[in-house]
Amino acid sequence: MACQKVSCAENEAVSGNSCAYARFAGVPLKLHKTANPWGSPTGILPALKTRQDGSFSQPSKIIIEFRKQKYNADFDLSAKEGADTLAFISLVEEKLMPALIYALWVDPKNYVEVTRRWHGDNIPFPLNFFLPSRMQRQQLARLRLIKGDEALEAGEEVEKELYRDAQECMDLLSQRLGSSKFFFGDSPSSLDAHVFGHLAPLLKIKLPCGRLQQHLSSLDNLTHFCSNILTLYFPSELNEGPSRKVSSQPEASNFDNEPNKRRKQLLSLVFALGAMLSYALLTGIVSIEHVPAEDDLREPQGIAEATPGEDEE
């Protein structure tokens, strides 16, 4: 198996969720980091590639695949703990996730100074010219769908509502965690993976507008919870954040196959040709003229007029 993860912005939430679950359950996999979704076998991050069952991109499907392979982080939970897991995961998806999307992709200052810059630095040329903007539009559309508001835009009222819900969610998670190491005792479960995947970006990324980060910092047990998981399961990522550039030449993995390489080469060629053609048109090196078709050059045939004599006959 191979798991691919992006380590910034909202994508780190969904990627961190599935990869944390894999670490908790002891799944043997190769972790391949990239900021370029088109470099994955599905075109979406995170992505899981298996030898037997192909590729998966949705975190829920990735975790289901892990469980099919007998890697289950929830095997010893009681029925009540299983029900609590579903309830708190729904709470995170409904209250915390929208605020994360807004903070990282919609807030103008955070997007320009952190999110777009990080992706622009780590996505290879020429994709870095248009992929960040495309990803932002996708995240805004996702937020509008979640909130049921097709006209939702960045604004003070929207921000207040989203951040209020997120802070309430963090407070409830803090109360449920208490002084425990994990949410259900001494062993991490899928709920721990889900909460960690959403809170870790706030702990690691320095945002110009960091209201959510300030609130998380005030909840000592949640902050320690995230730091503890980073130390135990992701020690190499303790000092890694959006300011660190992901290597454009990662170690060879199952994702670095010939179809992906050919796709990247083709995209680069198409972009380069498009850029050259646009430059030629704008500077007047190449002009486009309308040439009338041959039929247009012919005189229109007149309608034969009948003579009175012919009409009478």
C-alpha cells in the first residue's frame, strides 16, 4: 500500500485523518508527500494505492480499505463508545470543518499570505500558476454546499458564525477528552485520528488571522493531545509546516509510475504551447483574419420572374 498526503491547509485535515488512522492501526504503507494533486493516481489528495484493489481518494473509503485488510483502530471499543465516535465525528464535520475551510481558503489574508504561497512554492511549474486558484474555488464551492448558501463570500458576519461554531466544537471536544491521553483511554481510535487531522493544521500553521488558533491554544488538553500524537506517531513532522518546501523530487514510490510522468509532461507541453500562442496573439506576431468561404463570394442567384404570357398560358 502507499498513502499520499498533502501537508498544508484543509487538505491536511482529510489527509491527516487517514494517515493518522493508518499509524494508529499499524498499517504497513509508504508515505509519499506531495502538494500536487495531479501527481496522485486519482488526481485527488489524499490517495491510497493498493496492489489488489486499485486506488482510493476519499478518507472514509481509505479507512474502510484499511479495515478490510484487518487493520482496525476501533476493534476494542464498546457499543456506547462506537456511538460516541459517530456523534463526535459528525460534530467535527458540521462545526469545525467549515471554519477550517474558511480560515485557510476563504479568508483573503490567510489565503494570499499562507495557503496560496505555500501551494505555489510546492506545486511544480506550470501547474502552480492555476492549481491554487482552482483549489480555492473548489473549497469555496464546498463551503457553500455545506452551509446551503450559494452566495456565501468572505465577510465579518460569516466569519463570526463559523468561528463561533468551531469554538463551541473545540470546547465540547476538550470536555470529552478531559485529562485522558486519548478519547477512549490509553489507545488511539478513529475519533482520535479524526480530531487530530482537523486540529493539527491549526497547531502547525502560523496564520495572519489566527482566531481559531488562539482558541485552540487556550485549551491545554487539546493542544497537548495533538503534540503527543505528533511526538509518538509523526516525529519527523514536528518542525514541518507551510513554510517548509516539499521536495519536488520525492523518493521513488508506487505513485511515480510512467502514466503519471507522461501526464505531467503532456500538461507542461499544453500549457507552454498555450502560453506561447497567447503571447503571439497579444503582441500581434500572429493575427487571425476572417476569410470568406467560396460560397460567400458568389453572387446570390436571382429569383426568375415569370412573364405575363407565361402566367396566362
